[in-house]
Amino acid sequence: MGGNPSDADAFKPESRSDMTRSDLVEALAGQFGQLTHRDAEFAVKAILDAMGDALVKGHRIEIRGFGSFSVNRRSPRIGRNPRSGESVMIPEKRVPHFKPGKALREAVDKKTAEILGRETQKRA
């Protein structure tokens, strides 16, 4: 998604496939030496809080090159209780939704192709 490769490496979790909030704080503090761990933690919290508040209010968030966050409406419907088979009314819901941007989709697709290419070479 732009930038140099070392920027991307700073945001890679070391041994897991998940990136937690703590990992994000560590990566941010590591990439920007002038930020203390506490400042990085505050920055991550402020961003996530602002995004959460905007979504709760029904706003759409667009981050160019990354993606957009919005709130989708799920209509009320009739479901079934799996144990008893009884019909149950499921009320309307509003749920958060993320749609990746073109640059993010392409970066993930490229990395996936690289990984799959390596796995194919190992098998041969």
C-alpha cells in the first residue's frame, strides 16, 4: 500500500496471524521513535474511539487506500431455534461493516499469491 518495505515490516506481528491492539501500539511506537509507548497507546485509543463513536452515530468512515467502515441494517426476520425447531422473531439490527479499498485488496492479493507461489514451489 505504498511506502517502503520497512514500513510494512514494522506492522507485521512477529509469530501470530492476529494483530491485537497491543501489537498495533507496539508497532506504532517502534516505527515512530519520538512517540513513547504511552503516547502511541493514547493515539490508538483516540483513533479507535473516534471511529467507534462515528459508527454508533451512523456515519460512514472512509480511509483512502485502506477501506471504508459503515453501518448496515439487517431487516427483522423469522429464525428457528435449533434445539426445539420453534420459530423465533429476530429483530432488526444495525451492524458495522468494513469494505477494503482497492489498494488494500491488491496488496493482500499480491501477498497471498507470493505465499501460494512459495508453497507450490516447496511441494514440487
